[in-house]
Amino acid sequence: MTEEMLAHPWFGTWLAALIAVPLALLIHRIGGLVLMRVTRPTPALHAMVVNCKAVARLVLPLIALLLVFQAAPEDLRFIGSVRHFNGLLLIAATTWLAVKAISGFADGVLAQHPYDVEDNLHARRVLTQTRVLARTAMSMVLVAGGAMMLMTFPGARQVGASLLASAGVIGIVAGLAAKPVFSNLIAGLQIALAQPIRIDDVLVVEGEWGRVEEITGTFVVLKIWDDRRLILPLTYFIEKPFQNWTRHSSQLLGAVFVYADYGMPMAPLREEVERIVKAAPEWDRRFFNLQVTDATERTMQLRVLCTAATSGLAFDLRCKVREGLIDFMQREYPQFLPRMRIESDGMQEKQLGQGAQAAHAEYPTGQLAQEGVPPR
């Protein structure tokens, strides 16, 4: 039995494989410890090494087996199929390793820039760039890995050559079909580099107010204030206008409009606005004022401006100022709330009275009732 095993053509190859695989695992163990220690001062690289550690345990033995099978005799039975299968596994594992490396590096960068803080403009910029570029890079790696696996098949290479030889109409059709994909890919790169929007930006899109919750490789998820989700393609933010309330800063200037009668004195209102704003925790201590911004034939328009650190605080502050002013006017100056007046001078009233008397003289009460006109 032993002599037959020793005489088997595959004995030397399998023996070399049994030695190579544990040796590759030992290298993985030692190399992993060294890399973990070396990259510890650099959080991004350290996170990448941690993320790749498990996949590298598969890649290194496959590389060792590839070297063993390449060194095997060419006349060994099934050696071609074994090499091909090992190559496919190695390409798949390497692609997986590259994806994990990109993902780990992105996680390390994001860990250095937490965006759940008050002044998170720079962190949101880094978050958006990192996520979009990382997803684009991972998509390209997956496509490249799949293409390399297909190229290992001779039939696939022949089909590719045939398609290239007759690529006139097919190329046009494929180009039209792939246009949305490439448009979103290019739009994603533009958004990552130019950053018209970022994660957690406050936008007004299609008449809806919300925050950017997620940016994927093909669409943007906008979380609307009432917890609905508005899904928009990436190309929308390149081709169409929209409002970004946090483009350069999360600080906002809120406006409150109140209408009052012309008789309303302004000094008490300004004192009340100052009291309300300074007592509100939402105010960021930057600016506030009260001005008459318009006058109609019936009322005057009062505008209160006040600042807040974020759009959410600005909305709450506006509501608080509006409620406080209305309550103050109802309590102290109810006579100057907006109202519609109908006034007439004494001459008009005299003329109206004379007309009524003439009608009564011409038509007595009984006659009016008989003719269907109700008596006065």
C-alpha cells in the first residue's frame, strides 16, 4: 500500500501541497501580528488590516497551492483542470480581499471623523466622499474580478473576440442600455468630489424638506421630516436645481412673519421679541431683530429674524417666537390684531336714512306684505 502511494504520480504534488498550506498559514499568522503592530499608529491602515485578516487566511494558502501546481509536471493527469480551478478560487479570493481592504480603509477614515457632533460639516464632507468613492472602487473591483475569471475560459475569450469583430450594432445597443449605469457612476464621482450634497445635509427637493440619509452608487435616500423616504437618482442632483440649507454651514437664519393692525406700537413688540429669543435655548446668541417689512391696505407685516445652530433648532425657535408673539398680542393688545373694518361717514348714513323713509312712505307696510316684500 505504501509503495503504491509512493509510486502514485500525484504523491509528490500532494506532499508539497500539505507542506505549503501550513507554511502559508504560519506566514499569515506571523505577518498578521507584525502588520497589526506596525499599523497601529495609523487608524485607517490598522482598520484595513483587521478587516482583511480573515480573507487573507484563504488567499495565502491558495497562492501556495498555485505555486505547487505550477511546479507540477505537465504530463500529470488533470493538472490543467486543477490549475484552472485553483486560479478561479484565487481570483475570487483576491477580489474579496480587495473589497474588504477598501471597506476597512473607509471604516478607518470614518472612525477618525465622527459626524454625530454639533459642528459636523467637515465630518459630513469626509463621510460623503469616503462612502461614495469606496462603493465606486468596490464596484470596479468586482467587475474586474468577474472579467478576469471569465477570461480564464478559452470559450469566453473566443466569444469576446467574435463580439469585438461584429461590435457595430451590438456596441450601440449596449451603450444605450448601459447609459443609466455610467451616468449614475459619473454622477456619483461628481458628488463625491464636488459635493453638492453630503450625508446629513438638509435639502428641499421637489417641495419636500428632509435630510440626506444615504448616498448609494445609484440613488440618494432623503429622509423627510415626517419619516417618509424620497428616493432620487444620483443624476437628479447634477441635472436639476434644489435647495441645500447646510452647504457651507449648519447654522441658519430663521424668519417669522406676523401680521398686525396699524395701531400696534412697535416698542413693546421689540421688547417681547428680545425676551422670547434670549430665553429660548435654541438661539445660538448670534443675531435677532424685528422689522416692518411690508404694509398692505389692511395690515402691516412684521418680520422677526433669529439664528440657530442647525435647521432643526431654527424651526423650533421660529415656532416658539411665533407662538410667543401671538400670545403677547392676544393678552396685551387684542385690539390691534388683524381685523377687517367697514366704516362710513355721517353724510352717507343720513342719505341712507332718507332713502328708507321715502320707501316707507311710498309703500305702506300692508301693501309691502301683499306684494311679497317682508315688512321692516
